[in-house]
Amino acid sequence: MAFVTDDPAAVALKDVTRAFGRRTVIDHASVTINRGELFGLLGPSGSGKTTLIKIMAGIDRADSGEAHMLGTPMPKLAMLHRFGYMAQSDALYMELTGRQNMAFFGKLYGLRRAVLNRRIEETAALVGLSEHLGKPAAAYSGGMKRRLSLAIALLHEPELLVLDEPTVGIDPVLRQSIWQELHSLSRNGTTIIVTTHVMDEAAQCDRLGLMREGRFIAVGTPESLLQQTGTSSIEEAFITLGQRAEGGVQA
């Protein structure tokens, strides 16, 4: 399904700040993510990636600044049907089977029975869980739970996907298959925002936002970041840009 709109921005953050107690987690962050873009958030643990995407999705609220998704100020409950969210921690009902978990969330998204059953089969096949749908989630391995969470986020074919470390614990072959599907979705107009620590995944994004201590130290295509830093890998580029940020050099 392709999404056509006159508004180029899928997500727009302006001067967003978020603190917990005395600790500032997001520090005046601004970024615009275009519709149909596969945008990666890259940064070490504690850099603010998860907090930032929670603000994008309306799960958390900024202390100051503005956050818009698909032209709508966030948070807003009515936006639930327009995006899919996969958290870093799996939010599953352990006593339910994989199929029952998917059916429960699919009904929350408003999917009718025939469409819901079709989407359960399609997304389960995508993440390699077709043979395990009858098992309780409690019996799933960590990687299987991640795959089930991803399938649930994809169920309702959302305009925008927000994925927090979606491939952690997933084997390399399936990880490659999932990224192929993400590229396919992006080509068809779905906006995808993904956080990752994996450098080869970061290199597959259309653009990257490199974060450090709650701030963006650079935003650009992988190619432009390599050219800007004179390096040959995203990892080297990130290190170089981090060193420049520490020295007060504008990225």
C-alpha cells in the first residue's frame, strides 16, 4: 500500500527536551523525517534513542519543544491506528499463544476477522513464526518474542513504523530477511524509524540521525556522513563526529 500526501514530514521534532529528575535525557533535539523514508537512529546505550522515539510515538511527552507525527501534535490517542510501534521490551501476554497475542492486538487496531486472519498468516511467515503460533508466548525464546513483537507492529499495515532495536536476538539469516521486508515497505511509501546499535544495519538506512548524550551530532545519508568525515565505515564516522562534538566542532 502506497501513501500519497502533500505533507512531506512524517515526524517533525523541534527543540525537544526531556528530563527525568535532574538528568536531561533529550537536550533540545530537532529533526524532520520525511514520509516514505527509512530513518535510522544510531547511538550508544543512554544516548536518548528510546526516549526520543517514545516522544515521537506519543508514549512519552516532552518537557518542552514540539513533536508532530503525520502533521498531528503528539501525544494523541487517535493516532494509534496510523503507526506501528515495537518497543525494546516485548509487551506480550505470556499466557496467550502467539496467534492469540496477534489476534488481540489486531482487534485493538480494528482489523476485521477475514483481514485479521490473513495478516496474522502473512506477518507470521515474514518473521518465521508460522509453525509456532499455537505455542504460548511464555515458551518462546527471547528471539522469538522479538519476532512476535515485530509481527504485531506490522499487522495493521501502518503508515509509519517505529521500531526500537527490532533485530536484537534474531539470527543473521532472518535478520537479513526482515531488512529486505523493511526496504520493500519503505519503497511502497511506509515511513520506518528504527533504532540500532548494528553498524551494517545503520548503513542500510536512507538517512541516519547520530545521537550522543541526548543531542543529534549529525543527520545525513550514510554516504554523506562518510564523505563529511573522510572515513570508510559508519562506525568510524560516528567516532569521528563524536570527537568533533566533544571538541565543540559543528558537525
